[in-house]
Amino acid sequence: MAKKSGRGLSSSAGLVTYYDADNRKAVHIGPKTVLIVAAAVGVAIYLLNLFF
């Protein structure tokens, strides 16, 4: 049988520890802001496609 290493999943490639790290200097964007910006870009592209 294989030994259990206790480091997490080998297929996660370190992403678990990356996202668990708390970086106070990082830019934090809320999920509502992302949705509003995405909707605004979508509407702008639709209107530009409609008029041009």
C-alpha cells in the first residue's frame, strides 16, 4: 500500500495552499462587483454590435 503523506491531494498542484494564504497586500474584489462589471461589458458589447 502507498504511504499517506498528509500534504493534501497530489493533483491539486499546490493550489490549496495558495488559496489558503492570506495576503493583505492583494487587491480584493467582491463577487457583486465582478458580476456588475461583466454585465456592463456585456451590455456595451451588445449595444456596439447593434449600432455598428
